[in-house]
Amino acid sequence: MASIEDRVEELIKKPIEDLGYSLYDVQYAKEGKDYFLRIFIDNENGIDLNDCEKVSNGINDLLDSADYIKEQYFLEVSSPGVERVLRKDNHLQENIGNDVEIKLFKPLDGKKEYIGTLNSFDESNIFIEEDRLITIERKNISLIKLHYNW
């Protein structure tokens, strides 16, 4: 059975595209006693508060009608941001050649955090260039996101 995130993504992808945006990601999470459904949208002009409100209003009734989520939850619509999380293979593919920050569950060569250029990836590993090519097992990655030099 598909996860709530997958089912919601399938439900709202086309309506969001019809509004002129692309659906970047869907995350459903429990934080403390509260549940959150986070919808991340994007377009070539960037995202502002009005865009988030437009999408929220455009999908709210769909989500209520589908009733995939039985618990009370908070709907949040936002941009994935400059340092966007790379959770899916298409996120990784779109960012080959860009700088990424990777946090690990267990140290690799004595480090739990790497910043380097995303070189490639496969089903099991992520390959980044730091001062050398580094292979990181995907199952050891707690977070991978774009790295922006502020």
C-alpha cells in the first residue's frame, strides 16, 4: 500500500501544476503531539506567501475529500528553499554538479558531516567530490541538502 505521502502527491500534483507551480515534495510528520502535512512547491520565479496561499486554497478541499489522513493535522505549503532537502532520486539527478551537505548517522572516516560537490549516485551510494571522491552509503545518510555559501 502506498504511503500517505505518495497518495497525497498523486492527488495534488496535477492541480498544483494547473495553478502554475511544480510539486517538489510532500512530507507527513508527527512532531510532539501534532501532525503536519508539508507541501513544497516551486516555479522558475520563486515562491512567495501569496503563492503558498493560492496552492493551499487550491488543494485543501481535495485533501479533505480524499480523507487520507485520519488524524487532525496542520497543512503547510512553502518553498523548498535555497538549501532544499534532496529526498528523491530526481532531486539528486537535478543537482549533480551542485554543492551538497550530507549528515550521517554513523561517522565515516571520523566525520559525521560532509560538504562537497554531488558527483553521482546509485541505488546504494552517493558520490561526492570533497578533496577526493567520497562514497557514502545512502542508508547512513540522515540528511542531504543543497549547500549554499552564505
